Amino acid sequence: MLVLVAPGQGAQTPGFLTPWLDLPGVEDRLRALSAAADLDLVHYGTNADADEIRDTAAAQPLLVAAGLISAAALGDVSPGAVAGHSVGEITAAVLAGVLDDTAALTLVRKRGLAMAEAAAITATGMSALLGGDPDTTVAHLEKLGLTPANVNGAGQIVAAGTMEQLAALEADKPEGVRRVVALKVAGAFHTRHMGPAVDTLAKAAQELTPGDPKITYISNKDGQAVATGAEVLERLVGQVANPVRWDLCMETFKELGVTAILEVCPGGTLTGLAKRALPGVKTLALKTPDDLDAARELIAAAADSAADAAGANA
């Protein structure tokens, strides 16, 4: 079974969309997505520098647009499930048929602006912790007043909180943690610090009419499949202030019988986690159009594997 996944904030790099604009129709679609977001995504994906695309209000629409464009470039693909990390959940909602392009870009633009405003209230940030026992790490973070905002599996937890709390973490790492790496994000996402953004998003969501998922949609709230569009939308709203449980998503992928994971542009983060947490599962990250042929081969191989499994069970 193939799972299509979409990365979250921090995966973007300057100019990463430049090669994609050489594909027929991509620039036109990106300009249409720009109109929906009221933001020049062509500029942000090609000419903007690292500081510009670090801005939450711009980064989030850019990531969703990149995921949609790269997924469309694959052609006709029917994954067994879709999931997204943080803002990547909005990309996954489009891939599952819950939201259309316009609704998704309108929502993600409001999400980015609201989270940027919430982040400006207090100086906050996020740091990735590599290694260590998860239970020991979480207990240590809570002692320091930090939130385990992303429990990513594969020996990685992301802590979030005030800059003072993160400085204390640097000086006092949990037992077994090898490294603490400050992330290039603008705030403590998926924590109580994002509470004001939840109210804004809830109002924005009331203006949308979601469809029910046509493909199994795995929520990063708890790794569970969500059956209705209304619940997907409700979770998209609440997740800005709740931890991302990507570890539970990967457990669900395993239970569903995943054989391949394909990460849409700008891929790399989630396939890296899968390589460590799901040995034996084939992975591929879409970074540039040069990856498309290999991605199509992966899709075809996953389809053959699914057909063989269905025949064996018949």
C-alpha cells in the first residue's frame, strides 16, 4: 500500500520551486493558488530569501501550494492513505478530496497569519531533540515548562516554548539525548501559545463546506483515520494548538500494511523519519521534477504489490 505524505513548516528552502515552474501548466496553477491566498507564491517559491520564507504567514501557503503542484505532476495516483505533518494536513485534505484548492489556500493563508500574530505575543521557538527515551524526554521537557509539540518517532521529539525555556533545555538536556537543534520557525507551534489562532481558524472554518475523504485520511492528532470532512476540518482547527503525533501516524501506516511512502515537495523530512521507524518500507521524497520518474515507478510497484496481496487473499 502506498501512503502519500506532506511535510510541514521548516521543509522549505530558498528557490525550491524554481525547477517546477519549467513543467507545463505549473506557473499558471501557482498563480491561481497565489490569487486564492492573496500572496505572490511565484516570488516566494523562486526569488525570496531564507528570512522571507521563514515568515509563517508566507511559508504555510507556500508549502501547501508546493505539495499540490508536485502531487499533480505525478499524474493519476490513488494512494491507500494520505497524511500531513502540521500544515501538511491541509495539503493532505486536498489530496483526500476534503477541500478544493481555493478553500485550502484561503484557509492556510488565514492559518499562517493567525499563527504569526500569536507567535508575536511572546518570544517563543522550537528545538528538535535527537535520541533518548521518549518517556524520559517528555518528563524532562514538562519539568522545564516546555511542550513536546512534535512527537515524530524515530528518536525525535520537538520541544516548544519560550526562548528562556529553550535556553534552559540547551543547558540541561534530557538523559540520553545526543543533540538539541534549534529550528528555523517563528514560534511555539502546536502549543498553548497558539491559542489565539484557534479562535481565528474556527471562524474561518465556518465559511467552508468540506467533503468527506475519498482516500483514507490519517490525522496527526492521534494517528487515527477520520471518516468525515466535518471532523477533518475540526481537527485542522484544533491542531494548531495541540501536539503533532507523527509517531502514531507511522504506527497506523504499519497497521494498514504500508509498503511505500511518497513525500510531496519539498520532501525529505518525513521519508527520513520513515526510513528509521519503518524498516523495509520503500520511501521517496519529491524534491525536484527529476524525482518524478522514480516516484512513478514507486507508485506502480506499490500498485502491483497491492494487487498481488489482493489476489493472495481472494
